[in-house]
Amino acid sequence: MTRTEAPVTLLSTLPPLENGDKLTRPEFERRYDAMPQVKKADLIEGIVYMASPLRFRSHGKPHAYVMGWLGFYESATPGVELGDNATVRLDPDNEPQPDACLIIANGGQSKISDDDYVEGAPELVVEIAASSVSIDLHEKLKVYRRNQVREYLVWRVYDGEFDWFELREGEYIQVGSNADGVICSQVFPGLWLDKSALLAGNLARVLEVLQQGLVSVEHQQFVEKLEGRV
């Protein structure tokens, strides 16, 4: 009697996504899509960077505070959209996944692709970084600057610092607080931040100062401008 052979199942030959891989952007996307268990990966200058497990106080809580601050702004500003860990297609060698991004939905620098990715540079990007030695203040900063991200914010948790960079004539200039201890966005009028309160974990004060920005004349004019684009 002839033995019936079991059907041969061909295993996928697609290699796993690994830290340090040098890939094209399409190959990065293919491998990333094939690994749904991976929740965070960046392609920076053609190199794959994969996040370690995220700790509560050094990343989870700061990230939540930033999202609360930006989410409050979005809720009062029709025409802008907030993304949390959304992958951004910047150029053939760079596809970061910033902790937060804020975009102008109509007439802004970026768009949402048919397959639901951000394409082009968001107006504002936020990264939660461990310290000043992080990739966020070196390789990523150069990539965001080259691709014209207009405001780049980095919370260096271990250093106890919050850096706000504004793009001016192709270079990032670090923006300081005004006489009231507040940083005011030039791209998103009304987006005000009490940096000291944020670093101290005083979210109530952060939102109180933001509310002051949201009732400013500049914010009202910005909303009217955005409504005129729809």
C-alpha cells in the first residue's frame, strides 16, 4: 500500500524585524506588518530601532501627560489632529513612530494615506526620551529638521528637561519660556505650556495655562483660519 504523504507547508521566508537591521522603507513596512506583536519600531536613516519595554515613570506617565495636554488642545481646535505613536512616512530612508504628532488636517504639510499612514512631515512632533544621549536628540533631530517638522519637542525624563525646538531658516532653534514661564507655539497658536509645571507633574497647572491660551485672540484667529480651509 502506498503511504500518503502529508502536504508540505511552505513557511514564510520573510525575516523578522530586528534592531539594527538596515532596510529600505518598503521592506521595513513588510517586516513590521508581519510582526503584529511588535508595537514600536522606527526606521531612521535606513536603520531599524526597536524600543525596549517601556517603564511607567520614565515613559508611560510622561507620555500620558503629553497626550492629555495635546488632546485638550485638539478638542478646542477644529482642523487639527493628534496622533499617538502613528507611523510617519517621511522619506525613502526614514519612517519614525513618534510618541505624539500634531498635524493641520486640511492644507497642512502632511496627509493621511489610503492605507492610513501619515505621509509627509507633521507640523509638531513630541518624543519622550531617556536622556540627552538618546537617538531623539541626535539622529531623529536631524531627520525631523531635514524633513521640515516645524516644531520638535523632546522630554528628557532622566535629565529633568523639556526641549522645544522651532524650525527657523532650516535650523532648529531652542525656544525658551517667556516672562510668565510659558512657552507658546508659533505653529499652533494657543498651544501654551508651563514647562516647570509639566516637569513637576502638575498636570492641573499645565491644563490651566493651556486654557488661557485657548481663549486668546491668537487662538480664535487660528480656528477661524482653519475653518476657512474646510
